[in-house]
Amino acid sequence: MVYSREYNEGSGNYWSDDSVGYYKANEHPQEFDFTFDEVTGLYHEHGSAGTAYIINVTKDVGGGRVREYYGIHLHISDWLRLFKREMDRARQGLPLTRYLAQRAKSVWWVNPKLCNPVIDSSQYNPTQKRNQDKMVA
């Protein structure tokens, strides 16, 4: 389910009178970008086959307000690749990657192939030869 909450930055009270919840799909963007440091939670999707995780992302919307997006889906293999990639980038002193979450009907999914900068597949070896052509960029 697409869901988000907007509240005053630094208040620490996400459910106060000044917070606003958004529940309808048309109250949310079709897509938004985020960086690894904007991820504020990671949860296992219960009832699934164990391949999907859910992340929460907190974005600064200006005017001292932040908006936390809940329930952004990501396959576990993509999460592990994302984490490994960001650790490599941090060690090299490179800027964070901007990832894209896209709404598909009533949920968001992270599309790691649509990130900026684009993943250079020459840095990562496929586990099997037949996967070479499936790697990004």
C-alpha cells in the first residue's frame, strides 16, 4: 500500500497534530529518487517467499518539513547489491548514488537499473557467464 507521512523536521513526534498522513495513490508522486542515507528502515515482507524487503525513505520537502515514505519494495538481492555498491563508493570518497522508486499500482518498487550514476557493470563480475548480458550498462 502506498503510504507516507509529513511532519516537522526534528520534532521527533511523527504522529503529532502537525503531521499529515497520505493514504491515496493520487496523493503521491509516480516516482521519486533517494540516496542510501535517506533510508530510515528496512523490514522483511512477511507472508512473502522471502525475496522482498521493504524500506522506508525520509525526504526533506523544504520549509522545515520532512516526508517519510513507507513500504518501498526491493528484492533482497538488489538490496545487498545496493549496500555493497554504496560501501565501495564510500570507501573511495565518491558521492552517493541516487536511486529511483517507481509506483506500480498500489506499491513502490526500487529500480536499481535506473540510478544516477549508472552502475558500471565492468566493476562487477556476474556469477554465471549467461548473466553477463543481463548486467546494467
